[in-house]
Amino acid sequence: MMNTQLGVIEGFYGQPWSWEERAGWASFLKEHGFSFYIYAPKAEVYLRKKWREPFPKDLEENLARLSARCRAAGIEFGLGFSPFEIYLSPFNDEVRGLLQNRIDAFNRIGVDKLGILMDDMKGDSPNLAERQIEIVNWIAVRSGAKQFMLCPTYYSLDPVLEKLFGKMPEDYLGKLGRGLDPKVSLFWTGELVCSKSYSEEHLRAAAGLLGRKPFLWDNYPVNDGPRMCKFLHLRPMTGRPAEIGEWLSAHSVNPMNQPALSKIVLLTLKSSYEQGGAYNPAYAFISAAEKVTCQAMAKQLEKNLPDFMDKGLDILTAEEKSLLKSVYAPYLASAENFTAQAAREITDWLDGRYTVTKDLFLTQ
């Protein structure tokens, strides 16, 4: 029996999903046994670099509708709030007032899971852990959310994080584990920022390091960034055996910029957990692709996996791209499941409409 909480965190760079697409995810997640959806696109500046500015009324209304849609469907609604580099300035009355304004808005919206995201920010600053503990514990007292998750600045032991954000302070993760309120979970991406697999051994060690079971932030099939946007990560989930659930507080998947295609991969994760040692990735892919699209398109997607995942936009020739568009053109008018949407996402990707430039990646 699978007990692991599974869900989606829309936490990527680049083109975010539409409100209509997010609303559709609510019923899809519930139908297939997932537990939560977390809104955290990097492009949402009022939850990130403009967090100090007044919260736009239209954004609050859209989020309140999405929260109601998720709750009506029977899944939990979450927000990822990234108060950009808040810990680099004094945590004084002015900052607390601005932070309270955001929490008040979140309470009005109705948030079940509140993520406080300190990732992709400067890290080599004095008393980093102590400052973040103070801020997160302060928020947890004042928010109406049922669960809290902190994404540390160093959310993996991957050396790339120190190259990008400075040297991790000594005992940073240990201090977080000892100082955070026990009800606060910690996001963790595994041995790497984009881990290809997870082992019980690693997650057990991570739980010891963090002082609690990690809330897994799984960076597959995400395809944001200047390099990864050139690929469609459609191969089924592997390297995530059902046994890892024992060492997780939850398992969240960071999907692709393409919402319909992401559903295929997400369903293979569910199969991996449910089937355990009997899990067959190839069969799981076909089964998931048929549920999301249709039988004919599922077979076509399987055939084109090397084009989408091995070649990518920089290797595919103009002729190959044109041929692929013609192959998926008949599906654009389909009324079956998400077939038309998935076909549109493929043709738009082939046309370069999902490209994330380096400048965009750095400014969001």
C-alpha cells in the first residue's frame, strides 16, 4: 500500500502555466491519487523579487480561485514564497510589517502548504542558518497553513551550489535541523540539483543531516534553463524505487514548462510507487501516454523519445523538425483527453516558443 504523499510543485523558470491549465491539474491530480499542487513559478515576481511591493488584487483573486478549485477537488493547495535575500538585511519592524502583509494575503487565499524558498540566492553570509531560522519560525507562527517547507539555500550537497551562491557556512544544514520548528519540513533535491536517482541510503543520511525526513523536490522532468529547455523530458521515471517513500515526508515533482506532456511522466512515478519491484518503465510510459493522449499518439511519442530527449532542438535539423510537426499536426484537432494540448506543446517547442535565455534565467 502506497503511503507517500505525491504532488506537483510548479517551480520552474521560463514560461509559467496558464490559470486554466493549473485548474485542470487539480482534477487530474485527484483522479490519479496525488495529494497536492504547489504554485511557485520563478516568473511570479510578487512571490519573489517584488515580495515587498503590494500584492496585486488580480493575482490574489486568481490564487484564491485556484485554491478553492484544488480544495473542491480534494487536494491540498500550496504556495512557494521566496522573499528574495530577506536575510541579508535586518529583520526589523519594517521588514516584519511587509512580511505580515504577504502572510495576511496568503491567509485570505487559503493555503494548506506554505513553502518558504531560500534557494537561488546568495549563501555565503554570516549567520545564514540563524537568520533563516528566525524568519521561517516567525512566519510559521502567523500563517494559517497546515504544513510548512523551507527550501534551504543549499538544498543538496551538489558542488554546483557553492560555485553559484558561495561557500556553504559550516554546519549550515545541521543548524537548520536543530533550530527550525519541528513542523517545518526541508526541501531536498538529492545528491545533485537534478538527481537521476534516489537511494534509501542517501535519503536516510539526508534525514539524519536535516534532523527530519526530507520533502523531496524532484527535478525531473523539469526542462527550464537555457540548456534543458532544448529537450522534452518524456522518458518514464526510473531510479525512484517505492522503498524511498519510507524516508520522505512527501515527494513533489517539478514538471516541464509543458503541462500536458508533464502529466505522462508524473503518472509513471505513481506507477513506480504502486508497483514496486514489478514496475516496468516502458510499459508504464505507454500506459500513461495513452491515458493523457490516445493510443495512436502514445505509440508515436514512444517512437520519438530519442528525438525529444537525446537530440533536442540544437541537433534536430530543419527537415526533421518539419517532419515532426507534420506527424503531430493531425492530433491538434483531437477532442480526446489532452491529446490536442500535448500536440500543441510539441509543435510550439519545435518552433522555439519555450526557449529560456540566460538573461531570463538570471533575472527571474
